[in-house]
Amino acid sequence: MIIRKLVIGTIAAAALLTAGAVPASATEVQPSTLTTTTGSTRIDAGQSVTISGKLTKADATPIAGAEVGISFCFNGFCGEAQAKPVTDATGVYSATLTPIRTGNYHADFFSTDPSIANSRADTPKIVVLHPAAITSFAAGRGTDKAVTASGTIEFPGRYTANPIPVDLQYFSLGTYRWTTAATVEATWNGTTWAFAASAEHRKPGVWRAFYAGAPEMFHPAASNLVFVL
């Protein structure tokens, strides 16, 4: 009987110790929501954009005084945070940044409160267009009656295009519609980017050089107009 009571007491004590080792309730982590947007999605190089958004809890309660890290992303790679704005009393944050090329901004909220989860968001793509300029152009007829044209093109901004296709275009009097007679790639001549081409066109007309640009990188550029008999 004494042994039986001792065993029962030991089991009961172990059960109490085990129950005491389990916390009464685990901390519930609430999700958070971070939004982000930009005022412009197409700008010229050197212009700034404003990145803004709002940080809230799952029940839409604003999260005030929280730091939001904003980094620039290109081709899926995001760099270090370029700005760390702090949310105001309504959960709103804002930062003005100058992207150097086409890409998007990524916002991160890393919670310092264990009861609130981290969150992140991305802006739409921001297209940044760099300048191009055809700085000289000349055209005339050769002895074979073909039109020969030459000129130079420059990229005064941060980047230079590669390749650089230049169209030699004309319109005959009365048509006023540009037609591409030849396309040539500009090459480096030691001083600048130069191009030259010849094209068969017997009628008098107006000629120009035209660089079409790149949809997400460079502005188009056109030369001065030259009348060729």
C-alpha cells in the first residue's frame, strides 16, 4: 500500500511539473500591410520621384513611428536602402529619390514588435530616359548620283547606347512622309560617335538622320534637315 501511494504521488508530481512547463498561451503575431506607390512612372534622367505609402495592422490600424527601408531594384536585384522614412501618426511615409536608370523601388518594414509581422511592397516600373543628340549632319549627291550622308551623335548623360543604329531618312516634295533609305551603326572615331551611309534616291527631297532611341533607356533624336536636289 505504501509503495502504491508513493508511485501515484510521483506520477502526480511529474504531471504538475510538465503542465507548468507549457506557457498558458503563445504570443499571436498580427500581419501588417505595407503599400507603396510613385507619383511618376516615366521621367527624364536627373528628375526625382516621390515614393509614398502606408503601414497598417491587419485591422487597418496605422502603425506610427516605424522605419521603412526603400531600395532601388534593377533586373531583379535590389541594392542597399537609399532612404529610411518613418511613418507618421496615420501610418503614412514618404521619400523623394532620383533613380539613375529604369527599374523600381522596393519598400521593407522590419517589425521591432514581436506581435507584428514584417511586410514589404514594390512600386511599378519607373522608366528613366537618357538624352541623345545628333550633333552634326550633312548630305549631298555623289558622282554616282546616290545620296551620301554623314554626321555625329552624342549621349550627354550618364549612359551611352550600344548599339547605335542611325536611319538615313528622306521625304520627297509633296509627300511629307519620312522613308528610311538606309540604316547604319554609329562607331567611335576617337573623338565622338560618327556615322556615314549612301542610298539610291534620284528625286530631289529633304533628308535627315534619325536615332529611334530605346523604349526604356534613351530618347529619340533627329538631325537638322538638308535639302538635296
